[in-house]
Amino acid sequence: MKQSQMLIPTLKETPADAEIASHRLLLRAGFIRQNASGIYSYLPLGLRVLQKIEKIIREEMNRTGAQELLMPAIQPAELWHETGRWDVYGPELMRLKDRHNRDFALGATHEELITSNVRDELNSYKKLPMTLYQIQTKYRDEKRPRFGLLRGREFIMKDAYSFHADQEDLDKQYQIMYDAYTKVFERCGLEFRAVIADSGAMGGKDTHEFQALASVGEDLIAYSDSSDYAANIEMAEVITADERPNVDMLPLTEGKDNGQRTGLKYVCFKANEKLVVVYVREDDEINDVKVKNVLEADMIEVLSDQERAETGFDPFQSDSETIILADNGVKNVVNGTLHVEETNKDYINVNPERDLGVSVYHDLRFIKEGDPSPDGKGRIKFARGIEVGQIFKLGTKYSESMNAVFLDENGRSRPLIMGCYGIGVSRTLSAVAEQCHDENGLIWPVSVAPFELHIIAVNAKNEEQMTLADRLYEKYSARYEVLLDDRKERAGVKFAESDLIGCPLRITVGKKATDGVVELKVRKTGEVIECSVDELDHVISAHLND
């Protein structure tokens, strides 16, 4: 492709609202343009990268035996009512009405739709297992779109769904997809970790997120410094090794602590229309995801000061309707302290079971740096990540509610067992840009670069330079994707924009064109190699294959 004929609207100045490197550089290099908050157009360079990522995904999905299909973005509300998610999903679900006042949603995800498509088709164990996938635009009405393509209201996603007769078969497919995702992100050139995660509104039990490591990532990852263990901080298990001190319980009394007792605190939640009180140590933080999972609730919310006061809750006189939970770290506290928010009073010699009605303990706090790793190997460290993919074992959450059943080998009707597997395609593009850049611009891995070679004729008015540049362009276009800068621009502008665009190799045709000598620059390392045209084949091949 000749650069003079391409739409590559580079910017000299960084847009004021671009907070992170990938957003700034994708805008400046002319890969994307914002049309509204959280909504972007992919310009020719951006689309080329996107298509490369999609190609990698398709190859790896097809290798697993998955079949590609395409479902509509507009989904009838009745399907979401069948699963109860019309009300649960929340304001992120974009809803609309047609001219007949019928409710629809713009697809944020496609569990309901895929289940409706197969429930009358996969009606026998003989048709199972089956995996279907699509690459399609998704819509979520984000409260605060930010970071360019990382958190938008319209984005491109690959979602796959598998259907099975038994759990063992789902477990097998889950591992196949785990391995396929690993290959996808390796081929895209990402540094990433697969971490234990929470399934959230998707449902199901087992799930892993694939996190591209980046300091701007919105997700916090807990990982071991001595093993492969990694988990989203919301799901990282806490190992409690405290022993109960061998002391007698003292009488509960009002008073201030002298600094030698273990402090306790509590938070009040509403879950399934019930009051839930959770106790942790004062220096720990309650993990609401763990609380939600223990309660098997669709959602929980923290009560405000006013809402808490209206319940009339008293830590020392709770009623039988109140659910009392405590973190494992509270179990061995003897003669602790507690500040009661409702009365603004402090108490000492607080013993959880005797005084607070605690009888059930769970892992309910966030893990902290320095804690023992849950796998028993090393200590926990933190890193930030960008979620680029997630895989789920959905089980029968959707098939049961939507009556998607099959007949097993004994003629009995059973619900389909499902798996779900998603990759944020546009988010992956942004994650690669976030990891692969320097102060001069983008540095694309060969596998997803918009072009592999960028040929620059230093002086487009010089006939010898342009003749050689055209000859190289014609030759290498048969083997590689080549961008030829044939513009009548200053050399400095061409070089700066070449670095900004970030193609893996740049071939400069300059003053030595008469002698058949060119200059090759490796964008990633900055290495510059002067070679003859006859040597160019070998040099290009060595660097692109490497």
C-alpha cells in the first residue's frame, strides 16, 4: 500500500482526554478516532491490526473444533426475562423499544441468545459435545468510559459457547480452551497471566481471567513470588495461620483500648432482602465478592449510614433474622475491641462468639501483599492487569432456566451443561499497544503489525531513490505486507511518523540508492543495518522470523 493513498491522519499533539499511552498513541498514529464517549472508529491501520488479531483467534478456535456463526446484536427482552437477567444485569445493559413498544437489548453478551438457538437442536446426547463461537460488536452502557478501547460502550468481542452431556466433558473442553487462549495471547505478543477469577453476573463456578500485565490495568492481580499461582484479588484465597491465645475471656465492658488488643470492625450489607453483618479484623478489608459467593446471592450492597440506622442493628443484640458472618481471621480473637458506629461507643474484651453471635467463619477478606501464597509456595505480590479474556464453566445456569434439555443414552431428559469463553478483541489491540511502545511511538509485534515492512524514499523527487523504492515495494509486496512512504514530505517527518506507526522493519532508500545500498532499522531494538539490495532478503527474513 502506498502511504500517499492511505488515510493515516497522524496528530502532532496528544488529545487532552487521552490518559494512557495506548490511547494517546493509537490516536496520534491515526489508528482510531473517537466519535462519542466510549465509541470509536477503526481507521485503516487500526482495522488491519484488528483483523490480524481476529485471524489468530479464528485459527486457534478452529483448531479446537469450534464452529463460527454470527448472531444478531439486537436481542428480544423475553430471552433475558427467562434467565432473570433483565433486572439483574443493571444499567450497563442498553435497552430499547421498537415501534410496537416491544423491549429489546443491544447484546452485552449472548448466553441467552445462543441457548435459545440450540435448545431445540441439541436435543440428543449423540449431538454433543459442540462448541460455537462468533466475533461481533458488543454494547455496554459504561458509567464512565475511559482509557480508549479498554473501557468503551461499543467493543468487539469473540464469544464461544460449548454444550456437553456431563461435567467431565465440560472440564476437558475448558482445558482445551484454556490452552487455546494461551496460544492466542502468546501469538499476539502479550505478556500475560491466567488468574483465578469471579464469574460475576455470568454465573457458574470455575473461571479464569487472562490478564495482560500493565501498570494502568484496572484489575489487581495477586501472585506468588515462588510459583505459578495467580488470582484476581477478589478471588485470592487467604490462608489464616493464627493460633488462639491461651487466655481467659474477660467481661465485656465499655472503654478505650490501650493498643494491645486486636481490633474488630463490621460492615452491614443487604443480600436477598436480608440484613447481613460481616466482621473482620480492623486492619483487614472485607471482600464483598467473597461475601456474595458465600451467600450465593446474585448481588449484595453495602448499607449507607442512614440505612444501617433504620435497621436498628445492635452488635450485641442482633435478632434471629440477621445473618452474622465473620472472616477466618476473627475466629481466634480473644478479648478484642469494637467501635459501634450506631452509638459511637467503644468496647473492650469483645469475644466474637459470646458477644457478637458469630457462629460461621469464612475467608471473607482481601489478601494482602506479603501474605502466604494459597498454594503454600512463597509470598503474595501484587501486579496490575488488563483483562483480555475470560473462560467460564457455566454449568446448567442458563439451560435450566431456558429449558434447554437433551435426552441421554437412557432416554432421560437432562439440562445441557455449558461453558463460555470470551476474548476482548479490541481490548487486546489496546493491551498490545499498552505493552509495546516507547517514547517515539508504537512497536507492533510482527504477528499483529499493520504492515511488516515500511519502505521510505527519503527524497520522493529523486528519481533514483523512487525507482529503487518502487522496485523493492513491488518485490516484497509478493511476500510481505508493505507500506511505501512515497509522499513528498520532509525526511524528518517521514521518520518520525514511521516510528509513531511502529511497523517492525523500516527500509530507508536514501543517498546510496545509486550504489544499491539501503538502510534497515529494527523498530523494537533501534538497531540500524546498512546492506546492499542483494543482502536484503536474508536480513529481512532473519529479523521477521526472529
